[in-house]
Amino acid sequence: MVSTTAPAASTPRARRLSRRNTLAGWSFILPNFIGFAALTLVPVVASLALAFMKWNSYSTPEWVGLDNFRRMVDNANFWTALYNTTYYAVGHVPLTLVAALGFAVLLNRKLRGVRFFRTALFFPYITSLVAVAVVWNMLFSPDAGPVNQFLRAVGVDSPPGWTTSTTWAMPALIITSVWRDMGYYMVLYLAGLQTIPGELYEAAEMDGASAWERFWHITLPSLRPTTFFVLIMLTISSFKVFDLVQVMTEGGPGRSTLVLSQLIFREGIEQGRFGYSSAIAMVLFVVVLLITVVQFRLQQRKER
Amino acid sequence: MTATATTPERRDGSYTGAAPVRPRAPRRRGTAVAGRIALHVLLTILGLAVMVPFLWMVMSSLKLDSQVFTVPIRWIPEEFHWDNYTRIWVRIPLATYLKNSLFLSVVITALQVLTGSFAAYGFAKVRFPGRDTLFIAYVATIAVPWQAYMVPQYIIMEKAGLVNTHLSLILLQAFGAFGVFLMRQYYLTIPDELCEAARVDGLSEYGIWARIVLPLSKPALASLALLTFVNTWNDYMGPFIYLTSNDLWTVQIGLRSFVGVYDSEYAMIMTGSVLSVLPILTVFLIGQRYFVQGIATSGLK
């Protein structure tokens, strides 16, 4: 904690100054803090407490200990959602990372049209999700959709049913989300590439290193901090995935793309089971937290 | 955090420039040119592949419903049906949706930028006990997935009788921690001496914020404003959870509901999609560099 006027804190003048600073500081923060406290801080804390309570729309809250968690463990929907969310993350994280890094390396040079490509690649990220989902749903249309027409043209006899098939709906979601997100992470990688000194490459070229060797021994190690950050952001956002699934497949067909956030929404807001949904929310939070902590540890070990 | 979009040219330029000095120069030059051409071709193919969904969206929006799915694909419509763009306004209350989206985006952006930059000044330039603890509380909530506390939020809104009002979305989104965080990071780069000098000259803290810090932080304000505007415009989950009356709906929720009810009016769906993306494209092209700076500031510090 930073003390305001360290050595002279006891003189009346200094105390007056400190009090004035406190008042001024709070007056700046207060307009935002009121809204933030009421609608973010309180709900976060409440969500922790609600996980241990039984509370439906019309009953009064009642402390039930671990009951919600027991019910959750016995519930098939929960395990399906956890599995699907993990499946999505396992597909979405590495594919987006590789695509983002690949495009960043390709586009980090002086070439005509490079700025246009960067803009084009970034644009899907800020395009509204509804438009993205609607277009991709049509592209993935099993019979006459462009994706399957292309697959047939290159010799795939019975291309997948994508969003109409329980096995292919999740890959369809993953492809769409990689397309949407890669431009954002590419921008982060481009920023990372700026920090690598050009002399490193010149020296390596003098020593006869091939382009691949230069990438593997200079670019990749130098980008480690960026990769670490990208990995955390991607993992967290994968586990939070919600709107894409809600708009594109609504969790279907069947329960094949039901994810954790959707289950929280269905149980908590649609069914009004506030306590039970908060228990699922806590699992989501703990998973995200654990992944972040583990990745931090790994990163620290590598740096040593 | 310098703008990535503008400066990454120097490295490549410097080593192709140095090439002739080396003994193997002539052959390497040949491969370099071939490599450049290959790269151009590769980039063009990849670039087009990435753009295909947009191309398909625009082209389908100009077709008849029956011509959207054809085997083989017709990329260019036989006949351009521009009337789709006039018919959609009567087909769905698009004007109302656009008005609602615009209203929410503008109000939320204004409040977020105002309260965010105001609070950020308190966190970055005023020293008082408890300040850093409070800031940690802000940052910590950014790490908590919103989905984990959306149910308590909903309960609060329900008890306050604000479900199915625009006010609920404004309250939920205007006081986010993200804006405070982004602006604080930027204010930290403004030298304290500047504020100190202004204090000596007798300017109050509010005066320093308004007359010194705010004018210096225009790029960060622009980043925050653009990011908030686009996020609000594109938000689906907020309106989906809170707004049930058709006349309150935003473009996103209106479009989604149209798709749900008239799922075979392919061309009209694409027309709506194009119209919902157009405002964002405009905003993006105008303020492109601020987006990139905003991502770099909030992401890599």
C-alpha cells in the first residue's frame, strides 16, 4: 500500500492533505464504483454464496451446504456440458493460435496489399456474432452449402452434415470460431513481432540459417510472452463460450453442443434455479482459474 | 504498444537491402523474387478464403431466395435484386431495431468513457489509502467470467423491476471494469510532474483531469469509445436475456428472431445481416488504428 505523504504524515497539514486526497480520489472513482459495486462486485460475491443455497424464484433462500454440487455430479447434462466445453476448447485454442501466428508471420513484412489483408483478417472479429453465425450456418448447409459443394468437388463423396449432425456440429462451431477470432490474436502477435530486433535475423542469416530455422530458433522463443498471453486469453474465452453456440446451434442437435454457460443460463434464468445454477457457475470459474494458474506456473518454470 | 498496422516494414526491407554484399547474392536474389511471388499467391488465396463468407453474404443478399442455394454455386447473381434492400424495412421493423441499437450503443459508450476515465484518474493520479486494494478488486472481476454471475445480476434486475427495459442493459454495461483498466494503463504513461506542476499553479484535481489529462489521452479515449460501441452494438446475450418486447429489441436480437421464424427467406436474412454489419464496418474503417492500439494497450502491458 502506498502511503500518501510518508515522512511527515503526523503533522496536521499533512493529515489534512491526506484527507483531501482521499476525498478527491473517492470522488473520482465513485460514479463508476456505484454501478460497478451494485452490478458486478455484489453479484460476484452473491454467486459464491448462492452455490451453497437452495433458492428458486418463489422460495426463500436456504443454506443447503454441498447439496447443489451433489446434484450436479449426478446430473448427465452437467457432464455433457463439461465434456462439450472441453472439446470446444481443445479444438479452438490450438487451431486459433496456429492460424493467428501463421498469419502474423506472413503479414509481418513489406508487401503490397499487406495492410488490406490485415484489415480483412481482423474484420470477422468485430462482425456481429449473429451475422457470422447465420452466414456460416448457410455455408455449412449439408446439401447445397458452399462448404460441402467444395468438399464434393475435391472428391469427398459423403461430406459431413455439420450443424445438423451430432458428431459434426462441434467441429462446425470450432471452424467458425477460429475464423472469427484469429484476426484478433494475429494483432497481438504482430505487436509481439515488432519487439524482435532485426539484427537477430541478419546474424542468423549470415550464419546460414534457413527461414524455417530462423522461425524456430528466433521468432518462436522471442514470442514466448505473447504466446503465453494468447494462450491464457484463448483458453478463458473458450470455456466461457456462449453466444456463438446459442445463436448457431442452440446446444443441439440433441445435447451435442450444449456448453457450460448455456447450462447456467437454462438452469438459472429460464428455470429459476438460482442456487443450482450458481454451483455450475462456480465450476466454470474454478476451471478458468485453475487453467490460468497452471499456465502461469509453466511460464515461470520456462523462464528460469 | 505502437500501432502494429503501420510500422512492421523495416525488418524485411533491411535484409533484402543488405543481400548484394554477400558472395551468394545473385542466386539468393533469384530465390527471393520467386519467394515473394509465391508468398503473394499464397496470401491472395488465403486472403480470399477468409473473405469468402463476406462475399457470399453480400452476393446472397442480392438474389432471390430460390437462387441462394444452387448447385453449382453461382457467386455472382444472375440478376441483382436491389429491391431486397428496400423490402426488408417493411418485412421486419428494422428501423426500430437500428434505433434501439444506436441508442443503447451511444448511451453506454458515453457513460463508460465518462465514468471510466474519471475513475481511472483517481486510480492513476491521486494517492490515498486503500486505492490499490480497490483497484485489485476491479481487476479481479475482469478475470471472473461474466457467465458466472449473470444469474445474481438477473435477480437484482428482476427485484428492481428493470427486466425488459433498456435501462437494465445500460446499467449493466456502462460501469464495466474494463474501461477503468484501459484508461488507467494509459494515464500511467502521462508523467506525474505534469499534474504536480498544475497543482502548484493552483488547479484543482478536477481541473487537472479536465484540462490536462483528458486532452492528452485522446487516443485512449478513442480506443475505449470504439471498442465499447462495437461491443454494445454486437452484444447478443444482454438483449437476449433482458429484452422480451419486440419494440425494445436491438438489431442482433431482431435478426436472430427473423432467422428463427422465417428460416427459408435466405436472401432476406443475408440482406439483414449485411445491414447489421454495415455500421460496424464504417466505424471500424474510420477508427481502425485506435482498435489496434486499444488491443495492444489492454493486452500486452
